[in-house]
Amino acid sequence: MIQFLQNLIDAISLGSIYALVALGIGLLFGILRLINFAHGDFITIGAYALIVPSADVTARLMIGGWPWPLLIPAVCLIVVVAALLTDALVFRPIRRASSPTLMIASFAVSYIIQNGVLMAYGSRPKAVDLWSGANTQVLIGTLRVPMLQLITLVTTLVLMVAISLFLKRTSYGVQMRAAAPSPSAASWRVSYPCSTPRRPARSATPWACRWRCSPLSRWWSAAWAAWWVRSSVGSPSA
């Protein structure tokens, strides 16, 4: 029984890592219809950003030596910047291309990142010790659970709850959910001029002009367009 529970905890910890990766891939595919095979390579960029670029056998810490309150936001910022640059240079120009074209483009981005990391850091494996306490064993009854597995489980739960709240409780999350059923329909919107030479935006009907130019109005247009498409086409079970 103890061996079964030990294997179960190991499986849940490993599955949590795959769940985080699948969550990011699922968001991209659900909204942009993009199967990004370079998703894991962005994680590689964040990991290698911890050490100094060098082909030496021994890795030297760069931002990996910073305090944790600075280290975690810095790594996240590096990965976000890399993702935004990739989107601006590669994916945005071919946003309306076919799915095979987008998939091949993601393969190309993956190969570029992999070979760039090999050129900067070499092909030797790198090892660093950021937190030696993560390797300690935590006793839960007669079970011995590594601290790293507990951290992985807690981090996965926190991130999944945070993303769920973001999608349900924020305006950007609602817009993303509205765009998921039909991105083309969600992009429809009526253009209302907020001001004209004879009627400035702050005169005549200021409330209407502010409403038409507000993010909430754009979200409402996207949500209505997505609902109209779904109601017109009908659900698959109908």
C-alpha cells in the first residue's frame, strides 16, 4: 500500500508538469488556432537565462543568483518578451494562414531556439543548485515525499486557479472566451467615430461616444458576434 501511494504521488507530481504545459498549449489553440510546437522551447529560454552564456562544463549563475522575489519575475519577463517577439516577427504576419502553415512556422521557431541555445551554451548538460532544500524529504506518515514534488503540486494548483479566475472574472478573460468559438466572428465590430470636426467627442453625446470607444463596448461586440454565430450554426448535438 505504501508503495502504491508513493507511485501515486510521483505520478501526480509528474502529471502536474504536463498539465501546466497542456494548459498553455490549449489556450493558444483554443483562441488563435495555433499548435505551437515551440512552447517548450520558451521554457528552455527561461531555464537557460539563469546561467551565464558559456560553453564551459561548470555553469555560472547569472540571474540565478538573485533573490527569489526578483528571480521569478525576471525569468517570467524574459519568457514573455521572447514570446511577444516571436509573435510579432513570425506568427502575426501569417495569422490568417492555414493551420499547416502555422504548424510549420512553429517548427521553424522551435529549431531556431534550440540551435540558438546550442550556440550560446554548448551541447554539454548544465546543472545548477538554486535551492538545496528542495531535495529534502518530507515525512507524511510512513511516506517520504520530496519537497520539490510538493512545490510542483502547489504551484500547479495555484496557477490553474489563477487562470480560471482570470478567464471568468476579468474583461480580458471574457474576451478570450468569446473569441474561442469563432475568432473570425469575434473580430467583427462596427466602427463608430468618437469625434468629428463638427462634433467633438466631449460635446453633444459624451456618454455614447465614451461607450462606443470603451473596451467594454468592444468586448460586447465580440461576445455578441460569437453568440450569433453559435446560435445561427447550431450546436453539434442539435
